[in-house]
Amino acid sequence: MATGRTHRPATRSRGIPEATVARLPLYLRALTALSERSVPTVSSEELAAAAGVNSAKLRKDFSYLGSYGTRGVGYDVEYLVYQISRELGLTQDWPVVIVGIGNLGAALANYGGFASRGFRVAALIDADPAMAGKPVAGIPVQHTDDLEKIIEDNGVSIGVIATPAGAAQQVCDRLVAAGVTSILNFAPTVLNVPEGVDVRKVDLSIELQILAFHEQRKAGEEAASTDGTGPVTAVRGESGDKGPDGDVPAVMPA
Amino acid sequence: MATGRTHRPATRSRGIPEATVARLPLYLRALTALSERSVPTVSSEELAAAAGVNSAKLRKDFSYLGSYGTRGVGYDVEYLVYQISRELGLTQDWPVVIVGIGNLGAALANYGGFASRGFRVAALIDADPAMAGKPVAGIPVQHTDDLEKIIEDNGVSIGVIATPAGAAQQVCDRLVAAGVTSILNFAPTVLNVPEGVDVRKVDLSIELQILAFHEQRKAGEEAASTDGTGPVTAVRGESGDKGPDGDVPAVMPA
DNA sequence: AGTTGTGAATGTGTTCACAGCC
DNA sequence: GGCTGTGAACACATTCACAACT
């Protein structure tokens, strides 16, 4: 409605390809685990296995960051942890607000992995006056009326929308107007945002539908269509590997 | 450990590109909304706007399904809803189990959008004996001990893992052994599965880190690095549009 | 010998732009 | 005139395979 335009592309990631950026958190997680086990170095092969990618891809990814490895040896774990953290901007503190404290919002607020890596739940916001003041995950819920003030007072630039679909665009507009420039949207709606604002979405039902598609394929090997809807003709060269790996994100359980 | 290999690619999506499959649910959602408003036809331009993509992409996507439009007119809404539903396998019933009924598992169980589109929560499973029997979203929680029986009795092929990270691989192994071939993983871990099993992951912390990366970029226009870590040289031709659109998924709030 | 870093090749996805049909 | 469907061009991503370095 308001904006007309659809999702904005946002500043082009310096030299680092978007696909690589999406994998850095994965590497970081694997490296952190190694670090906790006091492993000093890893080879691309080992780290790739831990992160669930292949080693050529990992080396290529790291090459965009610089030459942080040692030939014949591998990568220094601590050093890489630092470099990736810095690249991702995790060496600074990111106050985050969560809007919509229903089941999901509460789950997100309780998610431990938040604080661990640069993110801090600065506030929880909900439209229900009955929620106001009630603590969720130790943080008192505040009313939507104060949204703008909360954003400004806390210098929040990242917002998480966990409201029902119907409220999402309105909440989004207010967040953006108040200065939020990155939004993680859990509501099943397309959000319209102005240029310069990043939106990422997390959508359970889309994921399930994609799984269903592949599941159906597995079942019906030769399943001929009953109606005469023309089947796609060209089938490309070979199958190759694609995998359902995309560049999705992950939530933490309670 | 067990499998050694990482994520499996799974059966190659007939002729339909993976990127297209990931967008079909988006189109379907927009079409369903139009259908509810009794709109008979849409142009690629209108539908694309509603789905948040550009019209060329949409037309290309639809071309993989067949020629379902009418030149000079557009697409018949009802017909497209049916075709996409069929393509995604939503004309059949998909029983789903959710394992790990913490905050997040409960949120997922309460998610309304489930039933609406072919998916049905067949069972909720948790390792905590104290949870057993307690109803969540009207469905009694069952104990992990019965996981295999539940999967088999209900003919479940899609499982949702919402356990803590530490339990995820083990749960995954049991789901797969019991016959599950598609898994939606909310735990922040890489799951190892045998060939033929699809895994999709939803990871909050990865999403936030990707946002932080772009956010950092927005802030430091000219931010010179303090240390001498070599900046990437080549910067490619133009910026173009990429957008944080990837092919993520979405969860529904309470 | 072992492992990184990277050009080149290949594969996948997006966009353009227009012929073809209504 | 309007809108779809699609070949061709382009852009992005992955993989290969090996030279470069320790």
C-alpha cells in the first residue's frame, strides 16, 4: 500500500557475496565449538565437515575475507573466530526489540543464543494492555504506544516482528519510521519497506510447503498426471547436487 | 559421527528450479488472498507486487509449471491456486510431528497456518516425562519413548525438530530410522542425514547475524579497518539488486 | 607432503526485451 | 492495446583442479 515498492535490496555487501555472508554464521558456530574444545587449528576439510558444506566452498568463502590460513597447516581457530565476528559486526552490541509477545515472541525472548553473540533483547513490545508490565524472560513487556520512544531511547536498529500477519505491516512502518533499518519478520506477510531497510523473513509454512514438494516427488516416481497439464519439457543436463540447504536461518528451542 | 556425510541434496526437483519452488508458496499465499476477495484474474504485474517479486521472475517461474495464463488477460486465480497447490503437493494431507515442546514447540503447535494448507499436527513429542499427557494446542504431548510407534502409526514423513541443540541429532536419527524423510530443523545445529532425506533449517541467530552484517555496512560508510587486514580487491561491476530475500521461511505468531 | 588460495569451468538464477497471442 | 511466455544476455554461485606456499 504505502510504499508501493517491494523488498529493498539494501547496500551491496562490500566485496563479500551474499551467499558467503549467509554461511559465515555457520562457520562461526563451528569455530566457536572448536574454540571451546581448545582446538588450535583446523583444515578447511575438517571445518567444512563441521559446518555442513564442502571444503572448496569454504575456502572460497574465506578468500573473500582475506588470506587467514596457512598453507600446509590450516586456519587458526581463535583468529578466524575474531575475523568472522568482526566481519559480521558481532564485536559490537546490537540492541534488539521484539514486537508481538505471543507464543513465538516469548520463545524468541527466551532464546539463549541471543545474548551470546552481540545481540541483546533491549525491549519486548506487545499491543495487549494486559501484557504490559508482565515479565517475559525476565524482561517486562511494554505497550506498543511507547514503541517509538523505546526504539529511540535504546538506539535500536534491529527489530523482530512476531505479531499476527494483520499487524505486521503497521508495526513495520512504525519501526522504520522510528529508525529501525533491519527487520526480521516472522509474520507470514510480505513487508513493504523503503530503500535502505533490510528485511529477512522466517516462515514456517513456506518451509513446510517446500518440504512437501520434495516429499511428493519422492513418493511418486512415475506418478503420471491425471489431467492433461503439459509437463515441462527440457530437463537440463545432469542432476548435480543442490540440496535443501539454501541459506535459511534457525531459531532456538526453549 | 554416524553418517559422516553432511546434508544430502535429495531427489532433484523435476524440471522446476529450486529457487522457483521456494517462491511458489509465496505466490500461493497471495493468490489465496485474492481468491478470498473473489478476484477472478490477475496480471503477472499485480501478483508479483503482492508477492514481493518482480513480474519477469514470476512469469518465468510460472512458465516452469506450464502455460496457465492468457495473453492480454492474465492468470485465472482459482485455476492457479489449484495448479500450484497440486505442484507443491498440498492437495494431500501431510501428518507432521513436532519434537521438543518447549516455548518454540508450543508456538509451532499453536500456529494456525498449519492445518489450513495440507499440514496436520499428528503428534507432539517431548522428552520430559512431566509433559506427557498435558495438552498443548489441544493435542496431548507424548513421550519420546514412543517416537517410533507414533511415526509409524500415523504414517508421518515430515518431522519438525524444536529441541535444544544437544538433542537434535539424536532425535533426527530416530525420526529418520522410523521413516521420516523430510525434516524442518529449528535447533542451531547441522544435522547429518542419509541420502534421500531433506533437511531445511530455520535459525534465528543466523538471520540476526546476517542482518548485523548489513547493518554494520550501513553505519560505516568509510570505516577504515584499524588493523592491516587486507581488504578484498575486486568489487565487481555494478551493484544491481540482490536484496535480503533469499528463500527463507516463516513462522506464525500466536 | 600437506593444505591454502584462486583462476577457469560449469551450473543456477535473474533480468531483458520482444515475438506471439488474445 | 495489453499481457504472457521465453530465448538470449547477464549476474551470481559452486565446483574443479592445480599452482603457490609452508
